[in-house]
Amino acid sequence: MSVGDVAGLIAAIAFVLLVGFVAVPLVKLGRVFDEATRSLREVTDHSVPILDEAKDTVAGANTQLGKVDTITTSAAQVSENVSALAGLYAATLGRPLVKVAAFSYGVRQAFEKATRKAQR
């Protein structure tokens, strides 16, 4: 065996050891990637039903808001109608009532004056 053969043999052994040292971390890195893939798949499998439920909840809330809008509109119309009715009541019955009250006050005042003159 010559010096060149020994040097080649040492270089080949060093190369095999280097490949072995590099192969171990690569195998471990491959396992990490496999585990990350599994974890991501589980998260996706659990997230999709939650997102579907959230979509259904938002759709239901929108439906309820539509109903509330209808109720609010109806309440506003009722309020306007009550206001108009109150105005009509005041216009039709308020003025005559004020006149009757003023007349009765005048009659009472006149009656009191007449009673005082009669007592003197």
C-alpha cells in the first residue's frame, strides 16, 4: 500500500463520517417537518367546523337584525301616529275645554262678587 492509497482510504472514511454526521440532523429535520404537517392538518380539521358555525351565527344575527329593523320602523310609525293623534285631540277638544274652564272661572268669580256684595 502506498501513501496515496492510505490517504485515499483516510479521505473516504472521513467522507463517510461526514455524511453520517450530516444525515442524522437531516433525518431529525424530516421528522420535525412531518410533525409540523400533522399539526397543521389537525388545526385545519378543527378550524373548519368552527368557521362554519361562526358563519351560521353571523347569518342568524343578520336575520335577527333585519327583524329588529322592522320592529323599530313600526315603533317609529306608531310614535308618529300617537303624536298626530295627540295634536288632533288638543286641537279638537283642547280649545273648547279651555273655553269652558275660562267660562266656569268667570261665573265663579262673578258669583263670589255677588255673594260678597250681598253679605255687606
